[in-house]
Amino acid sequence: MPETTAYRICPLCEATCGLELTISDGRVTGARGDGADVFSHGFICPKGATIGELEDDPDRLRSPMVRDGDHWREAGWDEAFAVVRRGLGEVAGRHGRQALALYLGNPNVHTLAGGLYAGPLARALGSTHLYSASTVDQMPKHVSSGLLFGDPLAIPVPDLDRTSYLLMLGANPLESNGSLCTAADFPGRLKALRRRGGTLVVVDPRRTRTARLADRHLPIRPGADAYLLFGVVRTLFTEGLVADTPGVDGVADVERLSRDFAPEDVADVCGVPAGEIRRLARELAAAPSAAVYARIGTCTAEFGTLTSWLVDVVNVLTGNLDRPGGAMFPLAPHRRPGTGNGRGFRTGRWHSRVRGLPEVRGELPATTLADEILTPGEGRVRALITVAGNPVLSLPGGERLGDALGDLEFMVSVDPYLNETTRHAHVILPPPPPSRSPHFDIAFGDLAVRNTARYSPPAIPLRDGELDECAILARLIAIVSGQDAGADVDEPVIAHLLGKAIADPSSPVHGRDPAELLPLLTGETPALRRLDLMLRLGAYGDGFGTVPGGLSLAALRDAPHGVDLGPLKPRLPEVLRTPSGRVDLCPPPLAEDVSRLRGGLARRRTGLVLIGRRHLRSNNSWLHNLPGLVRGSNRCTLQVHPEDAGRLGLADAGTAKVTGAGGTIEAEVEVTDEVMPGVVSLPHGWGHGRPGTRMSVAAAHAGVNANAVTDPLTLDPLSGNAVLNGVPVEVQPA
Ligand SMILES: Nc1nc2c(c(=O)[nH]1)N[C@H]1C(S)=C(S)[C@@H](COP(=O)(O)OP(=O)(O)OC[C@H]3O[C@@H](n4cnc5c(=O)[nH]c(N)nc54)[C@H](O)[C@@H]3O)O[C@H]1N2
Ligand SMILES: Nc1nc2c(c(=O)[nH]1)N[C@H]1C(S)=C(S)[C@@H](COP(=O)(O)OP(=O)(O)OC[C@H]3O[C@@H](n4cnc5c(=O)[nH]c(N)nc54)[C@H](O)[C@@H]3O)O[C@H]1N2
Ligand code: SF4
Ligand SMILES: [Mo]
């Protein structure tokens, strides 16, 4: 068979690089960066380069699996869906719909299926038991954006390619390739920033690869970023460095709140000298353009929402919000500009049954899912759907959740692997690998440092017995909402979207007849017709022929390397959905939470704290089964500073016992001055090799589960987000 080439957006991280795949004999035999990709220009990392191994992994499930007791057997799709229908139906019949729960894992934001169907599946469930990886990740940022801008999805990203000053906290894009800031070749963009004379300052308890690339690295005590940023805010006020802030309410309230957080007040808590904090403020204010960007180390922390808020407070006060080179709002190809105001954002519309935790964006904190399964009473979870998630390893308290999953009356997982979580399912529905799935990034256009539009058709046709993940989720929606297996769950969505556009005077199809427009949609599947509709009605769409040269699915098919839509453009006030149509810089829920922060000033900080870390050749819990990525020495080590190691009697390559609120594990010690004294670091996503799993390579590189130590009970109260960094631990030689 001759070799062919196909282009595919990489789904393995938020950088969304364009891959050039070599295909022979219906298999991916090679992958390199697509030099012509309008966004990634040929960049690739070891994960993308290994995608062929992921596709051909012999442990990947290739047909639906049904479990009878301890025995798994392969089944056809109809049979598997029949078992799911019966399983979910019986639980709903016995206990009501509130007994059904859904957990959505991270790859849902990396698949077209997740982008189009996860939301409708959640709504179809008819239960408030909705959980996702968002509450162990970025929920604080959604809440701060929701409160400031009225829209939890309006997340400003640093204008990486134009900024002259970047202050980065709690992110390590040289390993992660970036998050809530989609930037293919993040490392190259940082180097370009420095080459053009810009400044990069990294705040991180570890001297990471990103920190080593920076002009300055400021080690900070874990969990203290809100203090540092408040110190910056205070300095901006006291030194008269605040820029004009038209269209912003609450500046004076922020000034008042900042009074307790002068650099001298916070320096101790942060472990950063007051002079450094003041210098940051002066530099941010003086730079021709500057952006503050903060990520997982600051979100998954005790003051996650306050920190996320203060990041944008500094961006606003230095005049950098929404200006080129500052922090800007992307406009994705499938979105339309807003109207400039809306209903605003609210949380706590309901509360979790057991712990009384507030709903945020329709979700409950994932760390309380185990409580909801294990605690008897009305509304107890008795059946669970997981889609692309491995909460047993990803969540604090995940080990207890694992036990709880065994207690469910029914569980179904959409996942390609039989892993620590899915082994508890009764049915596993495996999606085909990326090369056989169409792709468009629904999530990352909202977060990208440049506006582009790229569509990847399936590079290889589905094999016999495979079902596209869009079709899998559509069938689950039909089942959950009590419709026939063959029901068209997309038609109502398309009708709704089109109806809204036709009624909207600002839409290019205003007043047109749906019967005339519907036949114009292209796409082999309902999912692709939906995508076509979204593109054609989107900000750069062809408006069904009314905008010459506009986007459509067909136009993207004709552009295999994507369409460049240019650098980010200012979007205020159009992007706002606050009732006032203004930025609310000091929303009451945040102002109230500042008293908790103030309380923390007096707290004595002794003892060790645990933080996480990421490695370039890994991805959360699920790429450890690829030999090409796990080769080499053990990466699941506990990093300990030499001073701490000496004091505790820990030797390099020895074993340490690590105890936190969540429990105790034993991990290999790596003595290194990369971590600051008082801080130990362990990556997450490890702890493989359990009975009943089918990931043979991962089992041979098992590592230990960091989340067996983290605490499921401590949350950031405004977002319900778990605290994964700055976790108090005791460490001793094992
Ligand atoms: N201690 C600690 N814990 C953490 C973190 C941390 O920094 N420290 N980070 C947190 C973060 S940021 C996140 S996002 C979460 C992740 O939490 P989860 O999303 O629960 O976990 P993942 O490990 O990403 O699991 C992804 C699952 O999706 C499956 N999968 C892969 N591709 C596909 C696909 O195309 N379709 C489907 N249906 N399934 C697929 C994989 O087999 C795997 O089972 O973990 C969190 N946990
Ligand atoms: N290679 C690889 N890439 C990934 C992933 C992966 O697992 N592996 N996961 C993907 C996912 S789901 C996500 S969400 C993103 C995350 O992307 P990033 O946010 O870049 O995540 P990390 O690389 O973990 O970097 C977090 C940094 O925060 C630091 N830190 C910890 N605590 C604190 C603190 O209190 N304050 C400050 N200032 N810093 C702190 C840590 O030392 C670490 O260097 O990465 C994505 N990309
Ligand atoms: S950086 Fe991310 S998107 Fe790019 S090749 Fe690597 S894993 Fe894929
Ligand atoms: Mo994440």
C-alpha cells in the first residue's frame, strides 16, 4: 500500500498543534509537525510524535466491553447499548433520575464529541449529580471571569506574541505546553518574547524549565499567590501607578480591600521580599504592554478564585486588559460577538446533598462524588456515566471513590482503556483513536493567543465495528432521555440554533426560512452538520452565502492547514455579560472572601507542603501505557530540597513515607534544589498496576497516586475546586 499524508490537530494537550500524519495500510506510521499549519508552524512535542503508538496500543479497547462479575467480554454496539439502557433505566425506575450521575473527564475538551455532546448529555440526565475534572482544575478562573465579566467563558489570555512583559505564576508551559492559553509552541513564543527585548518573570516554588528560561524566577510559598498579587495591587495604588479604567466599576473598593496587603504585610507569607513585589508592580505599570498569566499551581489552591481574580485586577489596573500585548479575549470561529451585557453570573443555585456544597456552572465539586455515592438517603447516586475520565487517580479521595464505584448498581464508561476507574464499569464503550475521528476544537478557540480556524476530517475511515464518539454520545443521550436508539438528538439542537439566529436582527440569516437553510448544511454526520451551522453563523462565517469568503465546514476542508483569522482584537465591552455592561472589578462574593485571605496572614506556616508537577512526556493519568513515553528513569519521584532531606534523613533514591489528610503513600525520593526548602513535589496520574486493569506498560511503570495524600475535604469555597498544591504533609524515611 502506498504511503499517504493526512493533517490532524493533535488532541493531546491544549496547544492544538497541527500534525502531519503518515498513513500506510490504514495505520498511522509516522507523525511530525505540520510546517504549513497556520497556528503551530511545524511545532510538535514528544507526545504528538508518539500518537501512532497511542493508536496502535494493543491494550486499547476495540469493541464494547460488558462485564459479568469479574469477567469482561466483547459485545456488539447494539447489545452494549441495550445493557446500558436496561442498567440506567432500572436505577432511574427504582430510585428516580436523581440517582443518575455523570463525570466528565479532561479529554472531553479535546474531542469534537465532548465539545458537541457533553453539555446535552449533562442536560438530558435530569439530575443535579454533574461532576467534571473542572473542579480539580480551572473552575476558579471560570468563577472569577463570571463575576468580573458576567461570562465564565470570557477568560482573558496573555497576548503572547505582542506583549513586552509577562508575569507568569503557577504554570510551566515548557512541560505542559500551556493551559487556558492555547499557544502551539509556547516555548518558542516565550523565547521570541525575550528576543524582542521583552521580560519574562516566573513565580513558582520550583525552578522549572520555564523558570530557567525567564529573566527572573521568584520562588514563592505554595498557596501564597493571592498575597503576592495583592501586594502588587497595593503598590499600584500607593505609588499612583493605576491606569485609567473606563468602563470598570469597583476600583475604589479594590483599593480599600488592598490596604491590609502592602508588600511588607505579605512578604513573609509569600517568602518573596517586599522589594521584589514592589518591583513587579512598577515594571508591570511601566511596560509598554504587560500581561499577568496564572495557571494550575494557582487555581488548584486554597485561594484559587481570589488569585484568578487578582490576576485580572492587575491586568485592569495596569491598563492591560483588552489591549494588544496585554490580556485579551479571543473570538473563536464558531462564536458570535456578544451584545455587551447580560444576566451576569451566579453560583449556589442548588447545593450538594451530603456536604451542602454550592453548585458552580451546574456542577458539584468532583471530590464530593464519593460522598454522594456512599451516603444513604433520598437522592443518593446509584448509577454513574463517566466520559473520558479517570477520577480514581485524578481526584483527592479518589481511592475511596474507587471503592464507592464498586458499590454502584450500574456504571458505564466511554473510554478507550480498562483503567483504575473504568474497571468498575459494567459496560465500556470505546471511542476510535484520533486518526479515525473528525476534529475541531470547540473549547480552545476561546483561549487561543491567535484567532484561527482548523478542521481535521478523519484521516482514516472507521474500521468495522467502530463507532464514532459523536455517535456514541448521541446514543447515550437518546437512552438517557428515553428516546429510541435511532433518535436524532441533533435535529432539535440544529433547529434551536437556527431558530435563534433567524430571530436575531444582528444575524446574517435574520428573517430567513429554516426550510431554505437546512438543506444547505454539509457534513456526513449530524455532528458535522452542527459544526457547519456553528461555523456559518459564527463571527467569521459565510452566513449561508451572505458573506463572501466566509467560513463554513466546506471552506475549512479546502484549507487543510487551517485559516488564519489574525491577532486578537479588543472586545470590550461587546464580550461582557454583566447586567451593567461594565467590568465589575470588586464583586461581593470575592470581596467577602478577602476576609479569609486576611485571616491567613496571621497563620503560622511551618511544616512541609506538597505541590504537583508535570512532565513533557506524560498527560495526567493516561499516556503511561506508551513505551515511547515512559522509557527511562522513574518520573514519579518525590522531589525534596537537600536541606529538608538532610533534616529528615532522606537519601536520594531512597523511599519516603508521605502522609497527608488523604492518607499515606511511599514514594522514591529525588533530592534536588529545584524545589524550594519546605516544599516537596510529586506528579499526579500515577498509581497504576491494580488488579482488574488492562494497561500492561503502565503497570510496569506504576508509580504512586499523589491523590491518595491530597485532601478531598479542603476546597476553594467560591469554586468548589480541590486544593492540589500547598497540601500539608509529613515526610519521613520509609
Ligand atoms: N494531585 C493532582 N491531581 C490532579 C492534577 C494535579 O495537578 N495534581 N491535575 C488535575 C487536572 S488539571 C485534570 S484536567 C484532571 C484530569 O482528570 P481526569 O480527566 O479524570 O483524568 P485523565 O487522567 O485526564 O483521564 C482521561 C481519561 O480519558 C480517556 N480518554 C483518552 N482519550 C479519550 C477519548 O478520545 N475519548 C474518551 N471518551 N476517552 C478518552 C483516558 O483513557 C482516561 O481514562 O486531573 C486533576 N488531578
Ligand atoms: N506534559 C503534560 N502536559 C500537560 C498535562 C500533563 O499532565 N502533562 N496536563 C494538561 C492539563 S490537564 C493541564 S490543566 C495543564 C496544566 O498546565 P500548567 O498550569 O502549566 O501545569 P504544570 O506544568 O503542572 O505547572 C504548574 C506549576 O505550578 C507550580 N506551583 C505549584 N504550586 C504553586 C503555587 O502555590 N504557586 C505558584 N506560583 N506555583 C505553584 C508547580 O511547581 C508547577 O511548576 O497541562 C496540560 N498539559
Ligand atoms: S504540544 Fe500538545 S498539541 Fe502539540 S504535539 Fe505536543 S501534545 Fe500535541
Ligand atoms: Mo487539567
